[in-house]
Amino acid sequence: MGHKVELGGVEMQPDIGMLHDMNVGNVAEVQLLTGHSCYLKGDIMGYTIEFGGVERQPNIRMLHDMKEVVYDHEWFGSVDDMELYYMFRHLSLSEEDLKIINKSHLRYDITVIPPAMFGSEFIKTAGHYHPNVPGQEISYPEVYQVLEGEATYILQKHVGDDVVDTVVIKAKKGDIALIPPDYGHVTVNASDEILKMANWVCCDFSSSYAPFRDMEGGAYYLLESGFMKNHHYENLPEIRYITPTDIPEFGLFCGRDMYDLVNDTEKLEFLKSPQNFAGVFESIINV
């Protein structure tokens, strides 16, 4: 998997340029898909980004935050705490955009996940579900777009105590990945490159991480050897694979910067009122 670097007592597996790019004060430009620029500033202790001419500070996911959800507990017990990935929330390119986003009850975020291994498991997010829309029997969805690198999204749907569907979406730069209502999800960086991804989501709720912690992770782990079922779940369905695709009903197109929907927020109504778009979600998830 290329060169390795040890950080915080953990052997990391970076992309080829990462050993040179992670110097203090180094700045890398991330060109968004329609010409906007996001400047990523990184060193071995963290990242900030410059977005809309303003330097943004992240929420940081630490290794010890992941204690309950990693596959390799023996490895986890042998390493020190360290920064894993970086979540930049409530972003906008201008004050006018921010007013539009806030008025629309939306949030635009960017997450940066450097390559690493949790022992034999690829670095991943903690995993979460969204709550139901008030007064509805359907949960809030979310939509991602890969800005740089590659992402593996692992989706799972519960009915009662059982997981009844597991879906994997492998996405590269520019690809759109929709997380439909009622699906929890984990994002994995199984590449040698830093993963940078954006998301649009309704801002009127808090995510629920407990279902993943209670089961020691998602339904499947992604290891160097491939996908492995989490034995804490019973009767898991086999993984279905879905290819990223355009969703014209929502103004979402692979290769087109979805940030620009700030100028057409009606297209993002599905994030707030998913009950009105059930047919579109069913066609996307292929159920």
C-alpha cells in the first residue's frame, strides 16, 4: 500500500505524497468541481481548511472515540490516542450563501479522512443513524460527494432488531452517494489517498451513534482481506453493491459540484421532507 509513517505509535499507510505534504504550514488546494477552491492546511497534528476566504477549525474524531466500533480490539489496546479525521461543519462560501443555507434549515460540511489502518481494518467513521422526521415514519436522508480520493460507503437498514439490507457504494472523485431514509452508514477510506468529501444534510436533528457502538460497529467491517460480517449481528443479509449515479430529481449529478445547489435549495427539499419523495428513494436504492 505504499510508504508508511508512524504517528502516535500507530503505523499509518499514507498516499505517496502524504509524507511530503504533511509538513507544518503546508497548504494544498482542493479544487471543487465547478471552480470553487478549498485550501487544506495540514500537519501531523491536524488540519484546517480555508473555505470562502475564512480559515475553518474542525471537529476532530479521536481514536479513543472509536473504542466500541473497531474490529481489532487487541490492536486498539496497544496504541495511544490520536487524531483520526476532521469534520468541518456549517460551511459557506459567502455570508449571503450562509443566510440561504440557514434559512433553508440545511448544513454543508466537508470531512477529511487521511489513510490509516486500525490494525487489519481500514480507517472509517464512527457510523450513525438519523432520527425520524417529526410526525413521520421515515428518517432524514443525507447526500455525499467525493471531492478527492475514494470512499466506500457501507449502508445498513434495520427493521426491529434485524438488519434487513446492507449496501455498499464505492465512490471516486465527483461521485454522488445518497444515504436514503432509514439507513445507517459508515464511511471507509480504503485507499492510499486522503479522502475529502462533502455532504448536504438537514440541520434540525442530531445523529445517533449508539446503535453502532452497541453492536461494536456496523454490520460489516472492511479489512485488508475484504468485507467481514460483524458476529454481533444475527442473520445478516449479503452485501448488495450500488453504483453512484445522477439523481436529476434532486439536482445531483456526478462530476457537478453539489455545493452549487445553494442557488437552488428547493432541489434539497428531500433532505427535510423525505416522505414526499419515497418513490425516488426506492428507485435509487433498488428495493
